[in-house]
Amino acid sequence: MIYTITFNPSLDYIVTVEDFKMNLTNRTSSELMLPGGKGINVSFVLNNLGIENTALYYSAGFVGEEITKRIEEAGIHAEKIVIPNGNSRINMKLKNYDGTEINGMGPDISKEKVEELFEKLDMVKDYDVVVLAGSIPKTMPDSIYKDIMEKLSCKNVKVVVDATKNLLLNVLEYKPFLIKPNNHELGDLFGVQLKTKEEVIPYAKKLKDMGAVNVLISMSKEGAVLIDEFGQAHVSEAPKGILVNAVGSGDSMVAGFIAGYLEKNDYEYAFKMGLSAGSASAFSEYLATKEEVVKLYNTIK
């Protein structure tokens, strides 16, 4: 079983505003509302690829109820933890205004509710995959992903981490199976700017040396880089297409990589599946479907 864990799920309100002007009333020309949060996005794409998974997430208020409704309507198995106060996030994304986003904070998660999550982790068995993805509320320590990996360390579990800064660095000692920063996040970790795939490779290898088994770096339209567990570098341009909605494309890459690896146990195939899934989501209003992923996979050289 694959488990995704999302501390800060959201409803993503994605709008188009023609000729957006500051300090004036603007009206939308299109609107789209989707359940979000990185782990939940991974669950949706895995489900679209026909892979059973369980979404573990926190839910608060009427927004959390709507997120749950949409997850269940998609046929994804859900294990929610209800927070009695506040509301889950609503994130507003202006998709035609230079990628501008306004992301909510999300509710506070009490120590008791964290313990409830750890109890649910007892369902994880040997050979399962656990995906830790996305931000955490400000009230939580940035050791939380590390704490989860420590709890799972007695089992033969593959852990995937898609996070930033200390939330990511703290897990490396537990040797996560896969980490996936983008090139900007990778640069932030080392205090450098990384614009090309050639520049990315040595810093991705540093993260591998620090403990990650596989390091996958997404680079938007520039493509991606994978340093696999054997130290081999896989490099590719992104498939060609028209950007429609970049929300969730990095999460889709994670889902595609997992799906590809579990199918063939081959890193080159997993890398191309990840790149195809990420691009397919970027070229669509919604998250990638299996048909879209396969179509793009066949275009990658």
C-alpha cells in the first residue's frame, strides 16, 4: 500500500483574471476549485494511474469537509484526522498573473492530534511506501517528518519526501528512498542559484551523499535531473506542450516516479514516468490522467 500524508491540505481556488489591475476591483473570467495539498495531489495522480493508495490528512471545519467530499468522490481511500477548531486552508492562485498565489495558513495541530496520526501509522507494513509531502503549520516543529521516519525505521518501508529547508534536511539521516526538491529549493539549501541541469547535478549528488537514496530535481520547462541510488545521473528536457495549470505538477512528478518504479523497478523508466506525469498535469486544467501520461511518455527521447 502507498500512504500519502498531508498536514496542510487545501482547497485550491484557481482563477483567471483578464487584464488584472492592482488597487481596483477585478472580476474572474474562469474559476476552478480543486482539493489540494502536496500529499493529496500525489494520491489523486496515483489514483488516476490506477494505483491504490490511502490519503492520510488533517481536516478542519467546512473547508475540510469539502476536501473530504472530493477525495471520496474520486474513489480514493481516506484516513482523516479531524481538528475541532479552525478551517483547512483555501489557497488562491491567479493562473495568468505571473504565477501569483496566496496560500492560507491552515489550523493549528495539537500534540494530541499528532499522536493520533502516529497511532494510524501502525497500519503501515513492510514493503509499503509512505509519502511525506508539503508544508506544516507554523506551530509544528520542523522535525516532524524526521519523527515519522524514526517511528517507521523498524519496518522495511520506502519513504518519499517532498519538502523544503530543514523539513527536508532533517530526514536525510534516515535515508529516504526519494527526495524531490525543485532547482530553486535545491539552490536555497546550499545558498546558490541553479538554472541549468549541469549546475544542478553536483548539488543533487551532495544530497545523495548526505543520505538520500535517490534525488529527483524538477526544473519546470527545463526538464528534470535524477541521481539514482547507484550514482547514475538521468537528465532530460521536458516534453513539449502549452502550460495550462502548473498547480500540482511537481506532486504529479512524484506520483509518476513512484508508479513507474513500482511497475518495473527501473530508474530510467521511473524518471521518464515522473517527467511525463508532471508535464501532463502542467498541460491540463486538472491533474494528469493515465492517458495523458502515456501519450507524453512516448515523446521523451
